[in-house]
Amino acid sequence: MSAPPQPALPAPPPSAPPGVLYRLTTLLAALALAVTGLLAAGVPQARAASWAPKTPPMTTPWTSQVPVDRPLPEYPRPQLTRPDWANLNGIWDFAVTAADAGRPAVFGEQIRVPFVAESALSGIQRRITENDRLWYKRTFTVPANWNGRRVKLNFGASDWQTTVQVNGSQVGAVHSGGYDAFSYDITPYLNGGTNEIVVSVWDPTQTGGGAVGKQRNTNGVQPHSGGGIFYTAASGIWQTVWLEPVAAANVTRLDLVPDLAANALRVTVLGENAGGRTARITVSTGGTTVATATGPVGSAFSVAVPNPHLWTPEDPFLYDVRADLLSGSATEDSVGSYTGMRSIAVATVNGVERPVLNGRFVFQTGTLDQGYWPDGIYTAPTDDALRSDLQKHKDLGFNMVRKHIKVEPQRWFYWADRLGLLVWQDMPAMDTRTPDSAARTQWEAEYHRIIDQHRSSPALIQWVDENEGWGQYDQARIADDVKAYDPSRLVDNMSGVNCCGSVDGGNGDVVDNHVYVGPGATRPTATRAAVLGEYGGLGRRVPGHEWYPGGGFSYEDQPSTAALNDRFTGLLDSIRLNQMPAGLSASVYTEITDVENEANGLLSYDRQVVKVDQNRVRSANLALIEASRTTPGNPVLQTGAYESLRVTTPCCTTRYLRHYDGLANTDPVDAGSTALLKADATWKVVPGLADGSCYSFESRNYPGEYLRHRDSRVYREAGSGALFQADATFCARPGSGGVRFTAYNYPDRYLRHIDSQVWIATYGGPNAWDGNTPGFVADTTWSVDAPWAP
């Protein structure tokens, strides 16, 4: 991976003695921060008053609620909290130079951190390229009551290569990566008075080879036609920057992994300068201690949690956790956290591989969530805005969200944990080209850091390594590596293995197809559950709420709101009636909001309009989830036996599937029927010609000829070859009062009778023989009866 020459920086000063800080007497000496962690930024009022945001292409309900000097004031790291901290978000001096230039003499602009330079909320709103370097500068003082502690400077995320100076000296190593948090101990660099931070960032976006997700800097920052599925770039600091005081020996990470089999919480406490210390973990709820245990720092140990209250989407119960770092009996550091007791695995459920939450299969229905904003681009304008997209998932009845090739701030995971949404977390993709060795090394290292930072989130149940072959390489090895690095979660080696030249690594916990509009079907294997990583993309442009008026596109435009409601709820109903019984375990609808010129969101890009009937969508999702709780196993037919297949639709229960002149039809059959009709309505059940776990139906009076579908119509024909064998194979699925049969090579299509003809049909499909009438399920359910012609 190429990088521009680094500007020359002064050498760091000699390290100060551990724990020594200088007392400060300047303007911000009053920066004493309580549990609330409120900001005392020290931005001169005249400078703050001179700054103004730019006008965004669209305003969200939160655009006007962003404070000038205290944006995003909430504590940014909810699973590793300390009471004292100082938020450095707000107005910083700003400059842009050539990529290889040194520190500029003049910082002629101001930027509102942590909004990226391309965004309106930053006050800059212009294109940044690989030829640019961003420079940020501000001053701060350290509160007097932090005396005797180390001071850490923390960054939630900065995209992409970040260099930090304090009082003119470079602090630590240059950080490369756009999605992981990083921090520096800046104690040795503090001067005892007003301190200066200078941050420089170089962001090559898609030209550099690193993880970029959907970012592209090709078209600039103003709305424009085109762009497709790629969006405006986001360069520089884009998550909260803050200071915190810590003891010389302190906790740096807290891994909390539930172990339901043992009714315990597996804990690993990692620390700095913590040799010889022990860790004490206290688990509580409502102020009452549930469990406590002590163990070594740096190694996993168990905390028994008797009769754990389980975390589920319906009941996202969280325990409070405190970790104390002990030297003998003395407490040197304490951090707060929380955990949810839940398990996730893949197990065989009624003969089908399914993901199981707390040991039970529940269908995961979610949306693709890109995490883009028209005002802040990569950064939500407020914490309420960050929460709102997740809350809207709950309002619409979804129980899962796929965070698509972006990693959100840790407060986003906090809200997912609290609200109860299962999370599939994508690793942000590199550019679509094949990456070189340097890019691979960087990408894998950043992936590991992201995993480390989100290990303790109960909502996060699945890592998605790669997407549709973008920058793909070593899929199987990476999936094995991620599973070994975090065995507590599921791994998807490639989302969209059927798409776009991607290559399935063949391993991981799920096999994942993309089907637009779909839903289509994904076939489970003997070791992997079947999921639908993307489907839908139904479009509806809303006048007055378009990023580029007239420029929106979708996978299937809808002529009206009513049509959108009918089509979308029809897809959800199809999954419930067709795909889930056929083995599908999860689905991800594209998408929760419009994004720039993508107009296929359930909400407009500005979050001002919900395009669908919320109650109707919620009901369809809840019906899908509820149906999954009682999904029976697949029926087993006796092979080698003759059977007759009777219609179960109430109008027509005397009719049987028979052949006539090579076509499959249904006709009434009774004891007085002719011998020929009885023979035509009798079939020998044999192992499926294409798959022995399914079935083929051989004619009783035309041996060697089978039921097969061709252009959706069903015939009695002889044949050979792989296509014929697949066309002549049907898989048994549960049905109320009978058996349903899916086409082996079209698992979402069922053997259906309509007007005495027999077809393979999809619920909600576009053809006359498909339909979404209440009778569809009955029309596709057959009673396997004794043969009319033994």
C-alpha cells in the first residue's frame, strides 16, 4: 500500500516520571469532570462564534440540534467507562495542504470535529483527495484534580492515516485504519499549562488499498447524477476525540463473553503496567450484586451467573459489570461496563442447519444499514439520530440489522444492545480490485482490532468477512482465522456468494446469497445455515426528499405507496410461507433508508418520511418471526412405494395429481374411476434423481418417465442429464394437513395446482400461476394418500 512521504516532526521529549502531571492555571483549569463527562472544551467564544456550518443537501430532524462547541457530548465508550473525562469535540483550527507537506504555518479555517471535511456539519464541505493532507489544531488544559494520573488522548476513529503531535512532538506511532479506535498516553508531552494538539490525516480513499467500504471521492460532495451504490467519501476525524485520566496501572480492555452452558460469564481483563495485579469482576442488576470473582489480568476466568436472565431481541436484558484492578487489596483502577447473557450457534433443527439464539431457532429478519447521513455523511448528527435508525428497525418489527461495510461508533452498538437488535457486522471492504500484500496485511490487522473492540457486545452475533467479491482473497483462510479469533460468534465468509464473480470459501457458519428483487432461495448445506444477505431494493422516490431530484434509482421502482406496501409485505409473506420452510434462516432487506441516489429505502435519506405502512410491515415481520418458532421438520416419504397425491384445497379435495397426454393436471378420482385414470394418478416415490435427500415421482403406467417442470409447467417426461434430473427432483416441506414440494433447482417454487393445471409457483411472483392469495398455501399442499393403482 503506497503512502506519501511523512512530514518531518520533532523528536518526543524524555518521558516524565509515571503519574506526574503539571498543575495548570490557565483558562480551563476548571475542567473538573464528573460522572456525566460534560465537555469543558476551552474554545474561545469569538472563534466559535465566527464558525458556521454549511448548508447540507438535505436536513434531518437533528441537523439543527447539533451544538457548535459541544457536538456528541455523550461518553463514547459505554463498555469501558470511567467517571472523569473531557470531550474535545467542537471547533478546531483547520488547514489542507499537499499530501507530502509539513505542518502549515497558518491554519486559516475552522472545522467542527468530529464531522468529516466533506460534510456540511463540519463547516468545510468540500472534496478531499489522495493529494491532500488534513490538519487539525486546538488547545486544552488538564484539570487540576487529574494531578498524579496519566492522561490519555482517545480517538473513536479517524480515516485514514493519522499522525498526532502534542506541543510540537509526535506522539506514538502513525495510526493507519479508518474504523478502529486508538489512543495515546500523552503525559510525557504535557507542559503544565495550555497544551496544543495537532493532528494530520492523509486519506487516499479508494486509491490507497485500505478498507473504504462504500466511500468514493470521484464525484465531489454536492448532489449529482450517478454514483450508483457508492457514496461520498469521509476523510479525517469522524468519531469523538476525548481525554481521560488513568492510573499508572490501568485497564485497557474488558472482554465479556457469556457461557450459557456453564451459567457463567467468561472475562478477560487486559491492562497496562498491570504485571502482578489481579482483577475483580462484579456483576449486578438494579444495584444488587449477582456474582463476583477474582482472576488474573491477561487471562480468561469465569464469573458464575446463576439462573441468568437471558438477552433476546424481545427482552434485551443487560447486567451491570464493574472491573477493579487490584494490587493486593488496594484498588488501582476501576471501569464500568455491561453484558448480556446469550449464546449464538448453528445447530440442526428438524433436519436443517439453523442459527440458534440461546439454543432456539428464531428467523432473523433485518435490513441493510449503510450508516450514511446527508448532513454528517459518516457521522450521525446527534446520539438521538444514531439511535433513531435502530429504533425504526424495532418499530417496523425487524429483529436484526446488517451493518454494511462500515463500523459505527461504540454508542451505536450500545443502542443495539439496549434496544435488542441482532447485529451482523461487515468488515469494511477494500476497493474492488485484488489487493496487494501490504493492503492485505493492513486489512487483516484492522479487522482484528475491530473484533477486539466489539467482543463484548451481546447484540453482535455474526462477522461478515467479505462482500460480493470486492477485494476478495483467501476467503476460507480468513473465515477460519476470524472464527479462531472470536469463536463466540458466527462467521460469514462471503456475503453474496452467488453474485458478481465472488468465490465462496466453502466454510464459515452460513451460506449467503444475494437475490434482487427475490427473495429467491439459499440452500442450506450439511454444515452451514442458509441466509439471504441481500434482497428487495424496492424503490419509491418521494418529491421534496430526494438527494438529487430525479436521479434516484432502485432495483424495482414502485408506482405508488400502496404498491410498495403490497410488494414489500408480499416479500415478507413469501419468506414466511416459502423460503423459511425450504430452509432459509435469515434475510436482509435492501435497505432501511435511501442513500444519496439509491432510492430503495424504507425511509427517505433525510429520515423525514417513512415510505411504508409501519403497522403493516411490523405485522408481517412479527408473523415471520413467530412462524419460525414452530417450524416442523421436513416430512419423510417412503421410497420405493406407490402413492397418490391429493389436493387439500377445501374446494377440491377429491382431485388428485395425474398425467394426461404428458401434462400434469388434477382430476377427481374415486372408486368408480377407470383403471387408466387410477394408474395416471399413481406415482412411485423414488430417491431424488438430483439429490437423494429429496424425491422424484415415477409414473405408475409409464415406467422411466417422471414428473418434471419445464418453463414452470409440470409434465410427465423421460430424459437424462443434470438438467432433467434437477427438473425431476422435488424436496418435501412441511404443510398444514399435508406435504409441500419445492422444485430442487428453484427452492422458492412449489408444486401448485391452479384451474386443474399443475405448475411450480412462487408466492407473490409475477406470473399468473404464482399469486399471493390466501389459498396459495393450500394449493401447494398435497396429501400423500394410498395409491389408486397399487
